[in-house]
Amino acid sequence: MTAPDAGRGIGNGDETGGHMHQGGLPRDSFRILHVSTGNVCRSPITERLTRHALADRLGDPLWGGLIVESAGTWGHEGAPMEANAEAVLADFGADASGFTGRELLDEHVIMADLVLTATRDHRAQVISMGHSAGLRTFTLKEFTRLVKAIDTATLPPLEDGVVARARALVRAAAALRGWLLAPTAEADEVYDPYGAPLTFFRAVGDEINEAIDPVVTALTGVPAKT
């Protein structure tokens, strides 16, 4: 899949015009922000695998207003993705082109409708920035665990738009968080492969891809192609 990387987000609408909501985005968009430390390994892999999975479910470019991007709490601003991260994306047939690292800024959190972090520490850092981020910030694996417990029949149908469905999914996950706890603290973590060999990167890529699959299925109402 080849898609423009304008604004580090992917969507099918004009983000500069139309009806706007708080944060300056059109009402018909939903921004997913993936956060790790350096924004050169885990969050780029997660960003691009999410885009790839959305294209697989919904086709290109009909993504229904979803915008997928990433940043790092100690982001290597302007840095390329790690070569091993690119290799992982190639394994999945996902597009690694046009990526540059970003440091996480207040504006990224303000504009995000869903923040998915690699670890609990990243989640805490995002929430500590304020901007009422607590109800829309989860670790990736935490969000996956919660999404699996949601009856997707209670979500708006895809005919109502992916954005409406995505907003409902986040609300449902936030409501479940206090009731459905992780079996262990480590269960919600994706460990940093920075500096590790390609075999470890691939293990992390498999872990991320496994976590993304049920989330994208719930978002779109479309299972992965077999």
C-alpha cells in the first residue's frame, strides 16, 4: 500500500476545512496516536501495521476518516525508522516509506481521540500531560484486552461511519477498565527492541500485530482476510 504521509496521519478528508470540533479537526475524523520512547521502533511498527490492517479491511483510500500517527516521549525528532523495524514491516507487507520520528507534544495529545502506548510508563506520561487524556489513553495490549470483552453488536454499525464506531469503542473500553484487570502487570507491556537483533524485533512485531488485529476488526466490523 502506498499512501501520502501528510501530517503523519492518514485519512480521506480535508483536515483544514469543513465542520470542526475542539482541537481543530473535522467532526468526521478520528485520530489514533501510537506512543513509545524514541518513535523509531515500537510506535512506527504499530502505526504502519495499523494502517496496513485498516487498508486490508476497508480498502485504499476509503478509510472513513481514521488518522493514524505516532510520536515518542523521548522522540528522535526527524530520525528515520530503525532498519530492523523497517524489516519487520516488510515481513507483513506494510509500507515503511516516508517515516520521520517525532517528539510527543501537547498538541498531539490534544488532537488524539485514542492514544495507545507501548508501556504503562508511556501511558502515565501521556496522562500526566493533562488535556483530559485519561479516558482515551491505554497501553496497546490493555486496549486489546478490553476490546476483546466488548460485544461489538452494541457498537454503531459500519453504515453509520467508522468514526462513530471508533468513538463508541473507546467509551466502552474506558468503562470496562476498572472491572477487567490484567492478569499480570507485564501483560500490558510491549518491550523495547532498540539495539536488539532482528529476531527480537520480529518477535515484537508479531506481538504488536496480534494486538492490533482484534482492535482493527472491532473498529471496522470487518475480520482480517484469510
